[in-house]
Amino acid sequence: MPHVIVEYSANIEDKIRVPQLLATLHDAMDQTRVAELAGLRTRAERRDDFRIADNHPTNGFVAITVRVAQGRTLETRKMVLDAVTAAANKHLETVFATTPLALSVEVHEIDPALRVNQSNIRDWMKTRNNAA
């Protein structure tokens, strides 16, 4: 169950290539082996209303939040932070070179006492794998 949530300013949507960014981050998280692929969720949220620094219209932002289940060591969470940050930086390299951009990456633990989780995705994945 890690969740990778990408918020981004609408003014840079074309530059950051959202579907490719999500694929890059999804793959980076999968490669950490912090959780099963069946539990990984990666998504983006476009922000139409935002103010960044001096409010210049070319300023953009990408804010990535990774939510993981409680119990991961600080070392593991730092490894996730480093992997996601490296993947994001590589993907956004040309954007940084041409656009005022703020990137942030954070890793948060989910409190299990305040979480409900239901999923049949693993069952469907088994069905698809058996059919192949």
C-alpha cells in the first residue's frame, strides 16, 4: 500500500508530461520493494488555483506525497524518499532547465487506527496472470 500523490500547478501540465511522470514514479516505488505492486497507488491532482513565490505566471510546482503504512523504519522511509526524489528529478530535468519550478517530496506514515482499506485487486491480478 504505498500511495504516491502528485499535485502540480496547471500552468506546467504539458511540460511535466503527467502520464509519463506517474509511470516513472510508480516504477520507482515498485523498485523499492517496500510493498507489493498490488498495493501501489499512484495518482495526480492538477491545481488550477495557486500562488507561487512572486506569483509570476511561469512559476510552477510539483509536490509529491508518499503515504506508507506505519512500521517502516526511518532508513526505509528515507530510501523511499531518495528513490522518488531521484526519479522525479530525472523526469523533470528539462523542466528545471526551462521553467521556474518548485519540487517537494515528502513521505508520511498512515495511522492504522484511522484507516479503512478494502481491495479485491490482488484477486483480479491472480485471475489475469492465470489467464495469460
